[in-house]
Amino acid sequence: MENWHRAFVLHTRTQTESSLLVDLFIEHGGKITVLAKGARRKKSSLKGLLQPFTPLIVQYSGKGNIKILRQVEAISLTLPLVSVSLYSAFYLNELLHRVLIADTEMPTLFDDYLKSLQQLAQQAPAENVLRTFELSLLENMGYYVDFFHCSATGDDIVESMYYQYQSEKGFISSLLRNSTSFTGEQVLALGKRDFSTPDTLKAAKRFTRMALKNYIGSKPFKSRELFLKI
């Protein structure tokens, strides 16, 4: 369909008594902000459409920071997310909302996001889904890390050795043991996206927290706070 774009709602906020500002993740447009006129009116059909985790197609216009939403349609039902899967999906939305740069195309990441939501809806292990998506996000932002070679020597990563992770550089063999240390086995598992053991899954979470730190800042995630309360 010409001028229609696949999209998901990341975040909404009130603009006027009758309108919403909506942050969308667009397949070929990245993160954009649109003004949804009349979306807050009681009889507006937009109210039920502009919800997180509903696959949409949208039309919008404008060249400024805020576009005008012209049309929106749901292309399928809202993905059935509950409990841990729902909070995990909200975390993905918060992560994208913080990290994505406006109007920067990331079609591969859009597909990975959709795949992650589908996996969560099918009750796949949430931690595995989140870690895989975080690594995909880093790759799509150009944050390249070689998980198979020591960045200092170029030698192959050895499972039995220890490595220090240095931001923006990679893994360097070291005898030190601290919060930035990883075993070679953990590093290789990161490269293979293999989180089949509690140890590799825990290491993946530690790595992504370090790698994403400069992008997400120190503000707590609301989705994490809600999950802890529940």
C-alpha cells in the first residue's frame, strides 16, 4: 500500500484535551513523533488503535520534529502478552524510546522487535528474548564487539581463559577478576547468542547493562519497577 508504513506504538502522552502525541517505531522511518488529532475524544476510533503491541500501518505527513498522523489501521490483533511477558515487552518499548534517534531507519531492528514480541507472546523465556534483542539493538546502532578474538592480540578467544571487557574496544585477556571479567566460554556464548545455561544468561545480562549504559542513562525503567512491585 503506497505511503503506508508498518508501525508500533512506543509511547503516548497528552497534547491537548482532544489530541495525543504518539511516539511510533516505523519500519522504514525509525522513531518518529506524530500528532494524533482527536485521539482523546470519547468516540474516536484512534483510542483503541494507538495501543502498544498492536501491529499497525500508518500514514503521516510533515517534515518537522512532529508529524501529523493521517490514517492508522491495525493489521492484526494486539499481541497476547501477560504477566512477565507483558512487563518484558514494556521494557523493550522503554529501551527503544530512550535509545533510538529520531528519523533513523532501522528496518532490521524493526523485524527483530516484532520477532521478540511474537516470542514473548508465545511464552518464550523472557530473559533470553531480552538479551538477544539488546545485542541486536547494539549491533544496529553500530556498536560492534568481536566476541571471538582478543581485541589486544587478535588471538582466538579461549574458553578456559578470562577476559576484561573494555567499552568500545572489546575483550582483552587478563588475570584480573572483577565486575568486567568474563570467561572465554561466556564471551563465545555471547557471540553465538547461546544463553542455554544460567551462567551464560547471567553474563549476557551483565554485558548488555555495561554496553547500554551510555545510551540509557541512570533513570530507572518504569517497567522494571512495576515488575518488582508485582
